[in-house]
Amino acid sequence: KSWATGCSAGCDSSGHYDSSSHRLLYMSFALSENGVEHWHEIISYVYMYIGMIRHYCLSESGLPDWIYEELRSINEVSFKFEDESSPEE
């Protein structure tokens, strides 16, 4: 649908928002003009995906293999197209 041109997600690494029972997750999306018009649908998809992950995490079988394969593919592409670093780095 080309609604997002980029996205990132993670947890705060400073430790300010950590506790023994929860952690703050942040998500950021760079939206196309069309994406801005459909922001409410994007939010709905995000919550559906979080619900799906939660469902799998609570099940006895755990996360399905396709999730691991998707992560592996993303990491391969990221590595393949990573900016070259100078020898000093």
C-alpha cells in the first residue's frame, strides 16, 4: 500500500522506563502522503500485529517459524545494503 516509507521500533536503552513488570516500547513511522490519509488504519494494523505476537507468545507452541524467517531475511538485507565503513571505524 506504500503508506510508510520507513519505520523503527525498540525499547529505551537508558533504563528510565524499565521496571520488573513492564518496559516502554516505542514505534516510529515515516508516512507517505497517502499514509497520512490512512493513519488510523496503520494504527489498527499495528495493534493487530501486537495482538498476534501476544497470542503466539502465550501459546505453548511459541512463535511460528515464519516470524524467525522474516527476521532473518530482514537482517540479511540490512547487512547486504549496509553503508561501507572506513577502516578506522
